[in-house]
Amino acid sequence: MDSRIEISTSVMDATNQADVIMLCTSSATPVIAKAHVKASALITSISTNAVNAHEIPPEMLLILAEHCILK
């Protein structure tokens, strides 16, 4: 395994200092929380097939958008 790869045992460990977070789930409920993500992180999602899926809590989208505008 490449030495740059780190395996995390919790969502918080995997996301709290991440610059980029790529969600690749089919979750219909959020898999990350605002408290686990730094404001400058780039968050993207490949896709999901769950009805009304929200890998990111909807209220978090406004907070992230405001951060981008203020930069």
C-alpha cells in the first residue's frame, strides 16, 4: 500500500482535517456532520440511488456556500 494512504477508523478521524472529501455511498441519511468537516473542505458526491438521499445534511449546504462566497 502507498505510504500516503491512511486508513481511518471513524468518520471524524477521516474528515476533520481533510481538504477534500468524496462521498461514494447510497445513503439516504447524512454520513458526515458539520462538526466533522473544516469550513474550507471541498466536498463532492459521486451519486446515490436512494430516494431523497442526503449524504450531507441540507442545512450544511448553505453554510458551505456562504464560506465559498466569503473567500
